[in-house]
Amino acid sequence: MSHLPTPKSLGTLVPRRRLAGLAAGLMVLGAAPLAQAQTAAPAVAFPTKPVRIITPFPVGGGPDGVARLVADKLSRMWGQPVVVENRPGGNGFIAIDAFKRGANDGHDLIQLDNVHIAAYPHLFKKLPYDLEKDFDVILPLFRAYFFVTTGAQSPYKNMGALIADAKANPGKLNYGSWSVGNPVHLGSALLESMTGTDMVHVIYKETTQLYSGVANGELSFALGTSATAGPLQRAGKLRFLAVAAPKRLANFPDVPTVSESGGPAGYEVTGWNAIAAPKGVSPAVAEKIKRDVEKALNEPDVKEKFASFGYENFPTTRESFKQFIDSESTRFAAVIKKAGASLD
């Protein structure tokens, strides 16, 4: 309202009593749009009881840590308990089944990763869920780039040496993951495809066994994030040979990209997590969840924890996120077809 004439400039033209009435009228008019906006968009009464975040990840891993950070922030914001319920195993289907049988009004949420959303629909002939019918994928929680990890005593000092050995000895080198179709498996299969190599995929029961296998020389290499492979790397038992990212990561400036280390250009492997509500949840509730989770992710201590995990937040609109999911689905479909991977 700074563009309006001041009372002093109006004094010679308008009596003070009329001026006071005019000012009051302007204040009322100025408040009207706000009042109308508040009437049109009332506060959402959510949550009205405890909220559950179901996760397919075991306690102690990076994704579980993120879920608990977010749950703590939301509990404080909402004034209701927000609990994390771990349901690991079964390719995430155990957690998804529990979610599908839960509350459908937003009081039950689920944490999913990129394979549940973008890879499994191309990998499984029949899934116990329908992405479009069962989930309202609200927003991403984090993204992580994967490192190519080798044992500290490995003869491979760069990607060029590893790839050269794999080409010279088809079927000799091996890599590991915890299942068929996870980002580590598919990312490794992508490396085979891009380099024309043939290596053996070894499946471990859990990530701790997997990276111990790399450290003791059972495996030639494995892809891993700073959150999963970092403890052994910091202990000096694993070496981060390269990072499958477009550029070096700020927290690991001495680790080259795959292309800088003699590997194929454009080789990128990421894992990302998202939070989803049941399909059909109120748009107002979905928007509140999105807004409040975004606020939690932007808290300084959460950002600091993300940095220690090697994770990054990537804010996006819901429409842009849907487009990103579509592009990821197309990319996974191509890798799965090339690898000939399939699960019943």
C-alpha cells in the first residue's frame, strides 16, 4: 500500500474524519482477498491419530535412517506420533502387503525405492501390486550415486584395469548384490552391457555380507553407496575405485568418476527413495504430506546427515517427479531386456 497518497498529502483535500474512514475502508478491502483465500483453502485436519511409515528396509541401513529422521521431524510438526515400521524381505512385497492392508486415508505411508517403482514392473511377470492403482507416489526422499567398490588389497587400481581383465577373461570376474533386479545388480549389468564384458552375478543375503565379500576378496567388485559400503571403506577394508556419477561428489573429491578412471563415458547408477500414500488419498492431505516432508528434508541437521550418507535431496514438483519416474522406468526396461533378467 506504499503507492497510496500519505495522510499528510491528503490533509488539505480530505477532512481527517473522512480520511480515517477511507483508511479503515482500505484496510478492510485489503484484508478481503486474504479472508476469501482462507475460506477457500481451510487448514487440513491431518493427522488426527498416529501415523505409520512402513519401510521394506532393515533397521540400521541408510534408507531406514532417512525414514526415522523424517518421522521424528513430522512428529514434532504434527503433534502426533509418527512411527517407522520395518518389514524387510520378500523383494519389498511384505512391506507392500502390510501397506495395502492399512489405513487408506494417509495415516499409513510407505517408503519405496526405485526398483519397486520403476524396475519391478519390467522384471516380474506378475506383481502383488499395481503401481498406478495402489500408490500415490508423493515425492522423492533422496537420491544416491553408487561407487564401484573393491577390496583394499584388490589388484585393480582403476576402472580401466578392471574392465581390461574382464574382457580378457570372460566369466572370471564376479560382482555381487542382495537380489535380482535391485539397483546394484542392474547397475552392474549395465556396466557389462556398456563394456561388452561377461561377469558373474553372486547373490548375498544382506548388504553386510555383500560388502564383507568384497573386502575379503570373494568378489571382484560391487556397487555401493556411502551409506552401505562406507563403514568398511572408512575402516580401510574397501576402496572406492570410482563413482558412477556425472561428476565427482563434493564429500569424495579424490574419488574419480567412472569415465575419469578409464570406464565408459555416461555410466551412471543411482538409487532413490520416495514416500507414497494410498491411491485415492485426499489431494489436500497428499499436498500437506508433501509440503511437510519437504520442510523436514530441508532442516539443517537432516541435510548434514544426508551429506554423511552421500545422499542428496532433489526437490521437484509432482508432475516433474512423474516424468522422472517414467524416464527411469524406460531406462530400467532397456537394461533388464539387455540382461535377460526375469522373475516369476
